[in-house]
Amino acid sequence: MVSTTKIKSVDFYRKIPRDLTEASLSGAGLSIIAALSMMFLFGMELSNYLTVSTSTSVIVDQSSDGDFLRIEFNISFPALSCEFASVDVSDVLGTNRLNITKTIRKYSIDPDLKLTGTEFHSGSVGKVVKHGDETDEEYSEDSVSLTAQNFDKYSHQHAILVVNFFAPWCYWSARLKPSWEKAAKIIKERYDPEMDGRIVMAKVDCTEEGHHIQGYPSIRIFRKGSDLRDEHGHHDHESYYGDRDTDSLVTTMETLVAPIPLESQRLALENKSNNMSDHVKRPAPKSGGCRIEGFLRVKKVPGNLIISAHSGSHSFDPSQMNMSHVISHLSFGRKIAPRVMSDMKRVLPYIGGSHNRLNGQAYISNPGDSNANVTIEHYLQVVKTEVMTTRDHKLVEEYEYTAHSSLVQSLHIPVAKFHFELSPMQVLVTENRKSFWHFITNVCAIIGGVFTVAGILDSVLHNTMRLMKKVELGKNF
């Protein structure tokens, strides 16, 4: 059995009797300084332990979200009608998707960007509209020519007023004209304006009269009793999107007249016809602006997101097209929850600053002599950032982008174009947390180091003071 004496022989910390120790004022001062130093260094080490450190590296893109990228946006166009607004996507691989509607929503807005109604359903912009046979046979012009002076007169005088807003230079207006005039003659004979008066077919030359029309020709249906002007000067009306041959036009006019009793044609109508299918007649936008929102999935290659006025059976005057817009939101990738973003900012305080760089930006162009045919282009360079957290081993993916915008004179119909290009590299940010054992080791090093250094200084100071006293007493040593 090992005796206690042998065990005591391995004691590294042998005690000196208190009677043999001597306290000094210098030692007390050094002890206080050493204690304060230990506390300060311990606090610094604790703060460093709690601080999150990261390492950043640039690697080849190794996305886990597949070959497609999600684009979310909310853009308001004060001067582009939802009736013709089209969202298109193209890329360098030859993809060309026109008038995407499945994941897109449109809302009519006024010049102040306020909503004026519910979601606008425009149907298929690319729908093929049937026209009459192009012949050289002569026809009389039986539709009524309307001007700003007599428009209100006819709209109040007849139960139904169907107006063709056209432009003489427009190809589609020229194709519609023969069928329109023939249909107007037939309707005039069947429903005499003087004897019957329930319906009148008319026309407006948009190059001579002020108007709110963006695409030519546009056929509008005005009903007596619901044709009041709003604060922007627009008459409440419906739009006709059906075929434009004579038979189709006549059939449509008769369908409009059918529910109206002859004896009550002078009264304001309360019930509207619902016999025509939705693709033929739909409510027209209540104002000339449009808010477009939704999301798209595009290939991860350079491409374009284009918003423009588009129709397979209308013409547009490029000099009058205004593609001014306000970007409420534009981002790439999956939407990051606020809680996750807050956790990411704990790791990287600066992250997320370029996630939606264009939010709240307005790009305005006023068509005129110097600003006609203006296309607004945005060049976006997208870089992916991955953040790996060690607390819960979570991988968060975020796309940030830089943006450069410009106004460009165009020979074609102006558009709003967003050209995006993804970097083949990605930024990988990894959270590095210090181990608890590393923290304990440093704390021990601080305590031991300060204690040892303080002891050395105390010994040097004590011996120096003894030496000085001996010199003063004149003792030899």
C-alpha cells in the first residue's frame, strides 16, 4: 500500500508556511493589475468565442435547384393596357415563349398606380382572328363617323353603340374595313336608326380624334346607362375579341340586340347580354395602366424577360407607346422566409442587400419628339450565394444581382426588356464555429500566462528594491 508521504512527494504545489511569506505594497499592486488583466482578456476571449466567423470561397456553380431558375416580379406600367400587355421569355438556346399567362396576373391601374378593378383576364393574345375575304368589290360606308363633338350624343341616343377605333395606316384596320361597312349596312337595314334605334355601328379615326386606344383596330361596345365617364375621361365599355368577317360581326350585333325590347330601347339598361362566349366579349380594362405580377421559370442561361404590347390582330403606333414602369419587386431564386433571412444576416450582416436591388425603382419616359420609340433595358448579372450554417447544418441558397439600366431609341415597338445573365461561378460561405475545448484552453493560457508574468515582474521588482536598500546602507555583497 502506497503511503501518504510518497503521494505527497509528487505535489507540484508545495505550500510555504504563511509565517515565512512577506506581503508587499508592490506585490499587492501587481496582483490587482494581474486580476484586472485576467478579467479583460477573459472577456475578449469570450467575445471572440461567441462571434461567428466565416470563410468565403468561389467555386464552380453546383446548384442543387436543377437547371431552371425562378424569377419573381411585380411591375406597374402606367401607360400599358392589360388588354395587350404580354410577358415573353427568350434565351440563347432558342427558347421563345410568348404571352405567358399561367403564372402571371394582371390588374388594371390608374396613372397613380392604384388598382381600378379585379384581376384582368385577357385570354390568348396570340389567338388567330378570322377576317373577311380580301376583295376589290365596292362597298358603301354605312357606319357612323364619330368625333369628340357627337360621341356623347350617339352614346345617349342608342341602347347599343359599337365603335371601331381604327387608324388609316394600320394593316388590320384596312382588312376590317370592308367587313365592318358591310355589317353596318346589314344592321342599319334590319334595325333602322330612326325607327328602331337599338343599335348603331360607328367608327372613329384615331389619327384625327383624341383617344385612349393603344392597339388598332379596337372594337368597343358602349351601352346606354353604363357609359359614364370616369375621372380620367374614359367611358365604361366592353371589348370585342371575336372574328372580324361580316357574318361574325352581324351575328354578334344581333346577339347584343336580342335581349333589348323594342319599346324600351330609350330606357337605361340594367341587364347585359351574357349570350356571347368569353373569348368574344369581355369587359375592357377600366384604365390605361397595368400591374403585372407573378413568377417564371427560365433556364440557367443568358436570356431576356420582355414585357410589351403584343397582338396577332392589332397594330400599334410605336411613337405613342410609353413603356414607363415602376418595379415593386424583382428577385431570382426561391423566396427566402424572413426568419431564415434573419438567421443568415447573423452569419453575414451584408447579405440580402442585392437580392432585390431594383425594388422601388421607377423608369419613366414621356413620348415626344425626343423620347419617341424608347425601349427601357435592364442588364442584370446574377450571382448565386450559398451559406452553410453549422448550428443546424442548413444550406441556404440566394441569388443576388447587379443592375444597369438605360433608355434606348428603337426602330420597332418599344418594350421593357430585362436581360439576365448568370455567372458560372458561385460564392460559398461557410460558418466556422470555435470548439468549446479551444475556448477552455485559451482561458487556461490567459490565467496561467498572466499569473506567471505577474510573478516574474513581482520577483524582479522585489529584488530590485532590496538591491537599492543595500546600496543605501552601504553594505557589500
